[in-house]
Amino acid sequence: MTFCVPAKPVLRWAGSKRQILPKLTSLSPEIGGRYIEPFCGSACLFLALNPVRSILADVNPHLIATYNALRNDPDSVSAILTGWEPTKETYLELRAMQPGTDLAFDAARFLFLNRYCFNGVYRENLRGEFNVPFGGYRTGQIPDLDGLREFSKRLQGAELYCGDFAKAIRIATDNDFVYLDPPYYYGSSRNRGEYGWNAFADEDVDRLIEEVRSADSRGVRILISYNQAHTLKKALPGWLLTYAPVRRSVAGFSKGRKAVREYQLRNYQ
């Protein structure tokens, strides 16, 4: 693992760990094997740690397809992406489309919608259609070609996997480091289609704990970010607990932003 100035994520992603990267990097161990992230999202920690070998996984097929396209041909993705005017009309036209067989086009579409959607949220309806409204123009610039090329370069040593988090955890061995950043638990209001419909339901917390216990018994080093520390602390006695303050939005509006605690649990010193 080589610590370096991190490449920039190419996505805006609700729940991103950009704010607490110094905390997470300070808690991360030396990695003799692979870095494994089953809920990779914008892959902030992956970029910051710059591991030699890694597995980036997510249940969202459009996210993983975008990363595959960027790894293979960032220039083609950029050529399509920069050809679109950043207007609400373009946004709605692209949102109404369905992914097809042109991988570069689909990746550019995903990046465009992500950049200009409301609050960086990925959300689907019951039909699996992206349904987040246009978010306005204060969302930063579309990643340029150099940024996409740098991101592509970082992905060259990564295995990309689309599927359930359990499979990604099960392949970890005692030389690997697993970072888990599951969607937060919000009780009965949790599942509104964020990250993809049924991407992580309340009952998946128990499955996560079961997989984590199994990996821990194999000697895998594990770091977890979550908002319900007491739930995991009770289920994982002896694990070390820390926290970091983050600013989160309430209902997506800046006036509702407030500082909350995000907790980290780890099974190593």
C-alpha cells in the first residue's frame, strides 16, 4: 500500500467519506494482501490508500459498469460526456433513457446524471429507474479528461465486482483488509430506493454481522463505518470504537445540515 495525495473521486455520492478521510486513513492498517470494499460508492478511501491490489464491489450494476468503462477507456467516456450541455433539459432527456449496449455512453450518462442530480443522491423507483430530480447548477464541474484518466489509472489494479456484499467479504483472507461502509440504518423509513432499490434493507444488518464475525474468525482485518454504534458494538464485543464528526443534510437542504457522529469499529490495534 502506498499513501499518496488521493486522486479525486469522479462521483458525488451521498454518504461519501471525503470529510473524514484523515481519520479513516489513520485507522487503516498496512495491507499485505488486498483492499476489499463491498460498498464502494465513490471509493474515497480506496483512492486515498492507493492499494496495489483491491476488490471494489457494489450491488449497483450501473456504478460498477461505469467504473469498468472508465478503467478500460476513459477517453471515449470523456468525449461523450463533454459533448452534453449542462442544462435541465439535457438532464431530463438523459434520465428518461435506459442503459443500452454502448458502455462508454452509459458511463457518461451515469456521470452526467450523478453530477447534476439533487444532492448527489442515487435513488431508484420500484421499476429500477433512476428518479432523482435535477439539482441545479451548483454541483461543481464535470470531471475533465485528466481526472478520468487518473481515476482509470487507479482502477487498473482493481477487480470490480457487482453483487451482494456477503460474497465480497467471504473471499477475504488473513492478509486482506476489508472496509465496510453500509448504508445507514434509519428505522422503518430507511428503504426509499437509495443506492438502488433494496440495496441494503434493515434485515441485512444481521447478515452483515454474521459475515463480519466469520471473517474476523479467519483473521481478516476489518474497519466498519456506521451510525448505529451500539448495535454493532453489542454484536462485536472487544472491537475498538472511535468516532468522527461529520456534517449531514436533513431532507437534502443546506439549511438542515448538522454535525453528527459517525462511528468506526475495528478488530485490530
